[in-house]
Amino acid sequence: METKQLLGKVLVIDDERGPRESLRMVLKYDYEMFLADRVDGGIKLLREHKPDLVIMDIRMPEKSGIEGLQEIREIDPHVSIIMLTGYGDLDTAQKAIRFGANDYLQKPFDTTEIQEIVKKYVDRSKLNQRKRKAQEEMQKMTQSLGREVGRTTQLTSLGAASSELVRDLRNPLTIVRGYLDLLNYELKEKQEMASPGMEEYLDQIEVNVERCAELVESWRALGRIDFSQMQRINVPKLVNDCFRDAAAHSEIAFTVQVEGFEEQYEMLGERLQIRRALQNLIDNAVHAVEQQPDPCITVTFSMENEDMEIEIRDNGCGVDTKALRWIFEPFDDTATIEKGAGLGLFITKKVLEEHRGILQFESHVGEGTVATVRIPQAHTALGHYSRPDAIVLS
């Protein structure tokens, strides 16, 4: 005979045996039930069994339900709590909501209603648990990446240590990304959020997991250009594409100025790597001006001998000279060109250097920042590479 898989754990705290046993009889086939007739006994069961839902009466001897609610919230801020109340206790029930209860039910309760509500809040607690687990996994991976990169701060080579780092991170990143996909799917299926900002919160986790995955892939590709992927890239067009992505949800004003013919601003490179590098620089500029009263970003293309020069200028808050010295140090606490510094700028600089380019920053507090990229034109770049015969121009 198959054992039915229970849907979760429910703790009932009520000094009256009738309602307490009624809840047990109604819910025992779907949930693991724990019963207590006093707040202190319920608190002990809460610590031992970590239920998904607490159903608690408001009026009880020794300690009231409001006092119990406050104690439970100190122990577990996330567990779902439903308060039971008589008809004369409506004001007290509303007070319980202000103290952190999720809902309240009036006695006597309807059997169908209590089953629906219990399922709703047990599901809600489980989604919250999974959300927190995803957050913890992301935090662990970020800390791990920081520690491992910190051990290779000399960066004279990107050999075995960085390869091991990438291998270690790729699997958990894949797992967390799949886990977040599942969590988002279930939230949309249930058409409710466990808290008002939960959808936005999960979106942010998803974006940052994706960013972490891109950083890992970029780190992995450093030092080994794939000549079979080299192609001509129209850089002004690519910059416009990057701006459309960066400013999709912003009101940022930007202009792209090109001196001479746009066709001369073609480079030779791996499109994906160059796209990531330019996207990082543009994201930095967008973040820098978001809080400014008149945000503005200007990108100017010009020629310097056989090289094209790309200047990305913003009117953000700027960075002081001391901090500017450390912007390319991975995960250095002082490295800050707004939100994009650290490993992102380190990789951006390395990608451009691999394409025989250079990256420089100039910034002044209260005035803004200028990022300057200088890189060879496509027709002069062939001579810079050691295997030009292997390059495929598309």
C-alpha cells in the first residue's frame, strides 16, 4: 500500500480542545499535524519541527495569541501564521495583522474554506523557503568567486587556478538557474506572490545569476581567442544595440556621434566577447546617471591614425582619483565605477587587450566619467594576430 505524500507541516496552538481537534481531523490526511494548548508549548514545537504554517487562537491563558505571534516572528520571520478569532475579537485580529500575521479566520470556521486557506499559506511558506535558498546559493557563489579570484590577485597568468574556479562554478550556476525557472513558473501558475516585492526580487536574482554565468564564460574565454569566430564588427551599430538593452526600462538620454563614414568603424573580433565588453561599459554609464536630474550619455567615434577611438561620456556623480587607480582590480573594495566595477571591468579590459585594444578611464567627482576605448580597424587588425590565416571574415 502506497503512503500518501504529505503537503507540509501545520502547527495548531489553541487552548480549546474542540477547535484544535477539529483542525487536526480536517487536515491530518494532507499535512503532518502538531498540536499545543499553550503558547509556550507551541513555541517548543515550532523550534523542533519548523512547520510551514501556524494556526493560533488569539484568546488563550498565560500568554495571548498576540504575544505568541510576536515571539514566533522573532524566531521565524517567514513562517505563515493564521490567527483564529471569535466574532467579538475582530479589532484584535486586525491588530495581529499589523504584528505580522498573514491572515485571520473567525470561529466557527468552514471546513472547505480552512482547507483552501491552509493550502494557500503552506504553499506560500514553501515558496518563501525556496526563494531564500536561491538567495543563499547566490550569496555563497558570489563569496566563493571573490575568494578564489582573491587568491590569484597577482594575475600574472590565468592558468590552472582560474580553470578550476570556472569548473567549480558552472554546475551550481546551472542548477540555481533551473531552480529559479521552476520557482518563477510555480509563482505564475498560482498567480500570487508571497510578498508584494517578491516577483521583482526573483527577477533581480535571475538577472544576477545570468550575469554571473556570463562572467564565468567570459573568464573562461580569457587568453584564448577562437580565430574561427573572428569577424568584422560594425562597432557603432553594436553600441546602439547595447544601449537599447541597457536603457530598455530607463528614461536615459543618449547620443551616438560618428565622425566620418560609419563603415570605417569596423573592427575584427569575437562578436560575443566584444558585445559583453561594450555592454559592461554602457551599463556602468547608465547606472552612473540614473539618479541625476538630467541624465545624459554621449558616445563619440573618431579616428586616431590606424585605430578607432570610442569615447563613452556620462554626467554621473564621478569617482575620486584614489578610487580610480583600483578600478581594474577584481573584487577590490575600492574598485567602483558605480555598480559595474570589480570582475566585470577586469574582464572588459582583458577582452579589449586580447583584441589589441586599450581601455582608459577619466573621472571627476560631481562631473562624470569618460571611458575611452582604442582598438585597431578591421583592415589593419590582421597584422596584429599571430594566426591571420585562420581568421574567417563574415
